[in-house]
Amino acid sequence: MDIHSVIDDLLHKNILESEVAEYKQLNGGTTSKLYLLTCKGGSRVVVKSNLPQVIYSEAKFLQIYRGIELLPKLVYEDMSFRYIVYSFIPGATNYNRQNKKELLITLVKSFINKYEEVTDHPGWGWLDQPMESWHGFLLNEVQEGNQVLEGHLGKEEYQFVRNILDSEGFKNKRRTRHLLHGDCGVHNFIFYNGELAGIIDPTAIIGDPLYDLVYAFCSSPENLSKETFDVAFDNLITGSKEYPCEEILIGLYLRMEACIKHHPLDFPQYLKAWEYWKGLYHVDSIT
């Protein structure tokens, strides 16, 4: 993306309120490019480029949930989905790790409970590459995770997760389709004065809202206890109402893959949480 050409195009189409006073490149994901534009009038917007299917999914998510205050406002989407422009949310991605319970409660009440059911899409999983079933989507994610984790966890751990996924109870659990954020972790949360102020970088998924809550719960290694999860789960009013011990174990397994790739020093904490939730699962299975 040539940011100078993009700026010229945005000015030509009167998307920006005034001339750009300055711009700077921001740290993005592995494939995204992001620029913060500051206009002479004082407004700030973010320009984000990626593959067209990725930009399309993010634009779709921001359009559908434009009424959610925690999300940036979509300002413009390129017709060819080369890039999008959205409002800048001031703050930082670091947060007080002692406040995980409060964070998850706010996330559920102000974000996940506002998810809408999808009635016009037959698939599950990634919006740009849907699959026939939720089981198939999770199975694909777990198989990819195993490629990273097989050198760090025993084969029996992978088989344990496969047994959960392939059980009739899990496959036949009643679920409703909602449009989810898909990457709903603390790395995509913006905090201002210690409070959750924004959520960025959706990678839209069609699935059960529980997925995003479990994802957020597992996205940082501290306070991965049943007590911490339950205070948020008790406030969840969308999606599945069954207690999600199986989903948490799958979420932890997938998070351990990301941990190995990006935050290997956190792995011992996740491993301890893994054994803890396995114990809860076995107790629940016996009772």
C-alpha cells in the first residue's frame, strides 16, 4: 500500500475532514499494514491494508456492529477491499492483570451480549472461508495447533482434545450462529485510564458467542480459574447456556499453540491451567 496515494484518494473523495498534518506507521499484525493519520483539524483515523478477503471480513464486522461503542467507527472501505479507514481509539493494549474478572464482565456486558444471530449464512468458522460445521472448524484449528504443540505436549494430550471434539455430546450440542470477533484477546483490547476503551482487529467468525468469551479468558495466562471464568459466564445471555468445560480445554489447547509461537515464557502457566481444567473435566465426567 502506497500511503501517499491512499491519502490523495481520501482527500479527493472528501473522506478526511482536512489536509493530513502527519502520518506514521503503526505496529500491525503479521500481514496488516496500519497508518495513523492526523488531520489538521485534529481528527485521527487509521488506514489498514491487508488481503481483500481479510479487509472485507473486518469491514463487514464493523458495519454490522457499528452501534457498539467499544468498536472503532468504519469511515471508509475501498471498493476493491485493498484497505479500510476507521476511527482511532486512544489508549494502549497493556492492562492491569489483577482486574481480569472485571475485564471479562465488561467484555460480556458491553460487547459479546450485543452479538447478532446470523440467519443468511449456512457456514461456520471464518467468514471468508466457512466450513460445513462448527466441529469441522474447531477440528481444523486443533490439527493445526498440534503441528506446533506436538514437540511440547505428549500425543495423549492431542488425543484427549480429539476425543472431546469427536464425542457425540460435543458434536450434537445445540449452537446458534452469531457473527463473532474471532480474535477477541487482550492483545486486541485498548485500555484508557485502566478501563476497557476499545476492541480492534476483528477476524470475523460465524459461531457461538461462547467462543469469544473463552478466547478472551485464555488470551492471558493469569487467573485462569473456574471462579474467574464463572463471573463472566454468569452474565452471558447469548449463545449456548451449557457449562463450557470442553470449550475451555479446546481454547487452552489452541492458546498454548499461540503461546509457543509468540510468548513462550508464559507456557508453564498455561500448562498448569491445562492440568487444572483437565481435573475439573474428569471430576465433572465422573459425577
